[in-house]
Amino acid sequence: MAQDTNTPSNQHDRILVIDFGSQVTQLIARRLREDGIYCEIHPFNRADAAFIDAFAPKGIILSGGPASTTGETSPRADDRAFSLGVPVLGICYGEQTMVAQLGGEVETADHREFGRADVRVTGSSALFTGVWEENWAYPVWMSHGDRVISLPEGFEPIAATSSAPFAAIADEARHFYGVQFHPEVVHTPDGAKLLSNFTRLICGLDGDWTMAAFREEMIAKIRAQVGDGKVICGLSGGVDSSVAAVLIHEAIGEQLTCVFVDTGLMRAGEADEVVSLFRGHYNIPLAHVEAEDLFLGKLEGVDDPEKKRKIIGGTFIDVFEEEAKKVGGADFLAQGTLYPDVIESVSFDGGPSVTIKSHHNVGGLPERMNMALVEPLRELFKDEVRALGRELGLPEAFVGRHPFPGPGLAIRIPGAVDKDKADLLRKADAIYLDEIREAGLYDEIWQAFAVLLPVRTVGVMGDERTYDYVLALRAVTSTDGMTADSYPFEHDFLSKVSTRIINQVRGINRVVYDCTSKPPGTIEWE
Ligand code: XMP
């Protein structure tokens, strides 16, 4: 990722997280930001000496990763990380590579250690201040194959497990620390406090990363980027695009044109809610484009999931282009891109990553219309976007809404989509969400929705035979949508929802619950 040295966060003291490809690297950033510390994650192979100097971190964290430090071509942190004179914390692979690079030894262990372990504190350290005491044992979460067997000069062991004598190490003089466990995951209960000790106590940051500061600084940045140009922003009804639009409007007022495209594939009440929020609550001008016939016409008879996504993406671009022409062209396209979309994953074999689903956004538009992107949320995680939404005064009901995908209900109707099916699904989905809200469960769930299956089954209602569609209910818990668990509803709740849907939505006579986690499933069905 090219470093944008003009980000508002550049004015804050910051931590550089060098990524070696761990599944949980993003959680390091999350834990730090929850503590008011600004940080950025950059892949190890991009964080060379010049980059590290330009970034000017107050501290460096080396993440975990799947590789072995014992290989010929093992990923390494640039040596500048250790000569810059700032504190360094190596986590798991990060500890191992630090040890290997500074003259210690690492070996492939006979047995790998995964999951919960107890570490015993064997020495005092600034890292443990006020959290862990010598001779006591504490639960942590481990995930490693290799282990450290001898330490570089200047390092001392400060904690051990039964199979890892160097579960935590420190060189207090140089402020270099290593932990074999993962402090960033919630399964290490004291992990956030240890990270806080590293950033605040050892690196000397004071936690000035607040949403109010971000808002002010981002507004200045948007003004500087846009000048007197025109910006166009598509609203999807989701939190991200709404927060981005409100923030940009605060920065540049009428230079912003918001477009809400009603594809005929929105949830019940979506269009009304978006239009009234923007026109009524914020007095932000909004073009409301009725494009149901256009979208459903293009989707007619198409049953391949990827084709459906591509058609929808392309049609969005057509509609946007038309709207931009109406306001005399736009120089910038605003998008609600979030940090998890930005972080490049590290590919160790150099091969291309697999496309599971081509996520819809108005991706082709900037090239076609020669527009630059305005992405004010690209440094934030979803919960930070929600916090920013609150800061900007968005109503709670809007801020807390479940995510909704760009292609809308089309990817919740496996197979070919038509208006009748979209209407059926919209009604059933509204009942399901209504019951979830009624039961007080909405905020516990990351995302809940109904899926209309292309399957009909026999039923009996009254004395009549029915031959109607099957509806699947989906609800998942997740922190970022990358992994998810199916929500464990009480059976009574599911029965109640099923009865209400079958009684009130003619055309559906059977309801099933999807209890697949992600992986191996995905959250959406297509
Ligand atoms: P999956 O189905 O990939 O979804 O497990 C993960 C999260 O992403 C949302 N999603 C999308 N969001 N455009 C979006 O803006 C898309 O094309 C898209 N596809 C999936 C999905 O709803 C879930 O929150």
C-alpha cells in the first residue's frame, strides 16, 4: 500500500504494525485504537527502511504469521525496525523473527501449541506493570509451531509455559519485547492491558486518538483534497456510505451530490428511511433514482451468482453516470471503504488470492469517468464508523443497523430474481427483523436476514394443499464479517417467527434456519 502521508492521523503519535500475515493482525490495530492509540498495519515486504523512516513511528509491533523463521526465505522485518531507536514488540512469529534477526535461535518444535495455555511470570518487566506479578500464572492464547531456544544478547526471559521457556522475553535497555502468545485476542484476558503498557508506558503515547479529533481533521483533509471540485456519493442505506456522506457534506456542503438508487432489491422501508434521513434530518440534497425496472430487467433469467453481481455493479455505474451528467459532471467519487477492505493481505507464495465473491461497489466508475476517490473512512473499523456516526449525530437506529450488501436482496434469492420473489422476501425479512427487535436481540447480532430458496415444498394450511417456497433464516455474530458464528436462537423464537411468516406471507410454506458458521459458509448465500 502506498503510504498516504497526508492522512489526519499523521498528526498523531503512531505505532507501526508490521504484518507477517497472521489471521488476527487486524485485532492488534483494533485493541490499540480502542485504547485511543493510532496505528497502521503495513505488510512486512512493503515496510522497508525508507518507509519506516517516513512513517516515523513511536513504536513498532511485529505481528504473528504462518511462516517459519527457520526457512531460507522466511519473511523478515527490515533491520531499520531495530535500529530506529523506538520500542519493538514482537508477537508470536514477530517474537521469533526478532530473536532470529538479533542473533538468537529458533527451532521447529516437536509439537505445536494451539489454544489456551497458562504462562508463569518469571521476571519483572515494564510490559507487565500493574497487570502481571512475578511467580503468578495467567491464561493466554497460543498459536505457534516454532519456538525460541536461545536469546540474543541483552534479552531475558520474563514468562514461560510448560512447552515454551521463552513465552515472553525482554531487553529492557533497548525496549525490545517478545511474546509467544497473542495479546490481541480476547482469549488472552489481560492482552489489551499488556498492549496498553507497551504503547503508553513504554512508547510514551498518550492516547489522543478520539472520534472528535478525527472528525475535525478529516473535514480539513476533505476540503484540501476536493478544493472547489464536485463529489458524487452513492448511498446504499448502509451505515458506511451514510456516515461518509454526512462527513463529506459537513466539509464541502453543496459541492456534494448524494444519489440513492432504488434497485428494487432493497429491504422494506429502506428507501423511505434514507430519503427522510438525508432530506429531512440533515437537509442534504439527494437524488432518489427509481431504477427497479432497469435492474430487474437486466437480471431477468440470470441465475449465476457472479453474473448477477457483475450485472448489478455495471448497472449501478450506468445510473451513476447519468446522475453525474445531470449535475454537470463530478470530479470525485465518495466511497465508504473501511480499513479491513484496504489492508493488503500478505501472500507468501506470491500467487493471486482466490476470489470468493466479487464484492460489489462502484469500482469501475472512477476509471470510466476519470474521477478521483474520496474515502474518508479508509482508516476506520466498522465500530469506529459507528462511533463517528454518533459523533456526527446520526440517529441511533441508523448507526446500529446491520450491514446490507451492495447487490441487495439479489444475493439472498439464489437463482434467477424477479419482482414477485423480491416482494415475498422483503415481507418475510421485515417480519423476521421485527421479531428480532421485539425480542431485544437486534444489537447482539451482527447481521440477520432471510433468504428465499428456489425450492418449493408441499404443505397443508387449513384443509388446503400448498406448494410454496422455502425461506431460510440467517443470523450471525461476528466482529468484522470475516469470520462468523450462527446465532443460537431459542427454538421457541424460531417457531414463533416461522409461524408468523407462513401465516402472513402468502407463497412461503416452510421456514428453515441456517446454522453454518463462516468459514466454511459465507454470510450471504451468493
Ligand atoms: P460474505 O457473504 O462474503 O459477507 O461472508 C461478508 C460481509 O460482507 C457483506 N457483503 C457485501 N457488502 N457489497 C457489500 O457492500 C457486496 O457485494 C457484499 N457481499 C457481501 C455481507 O453482507 C457481510 O456483511
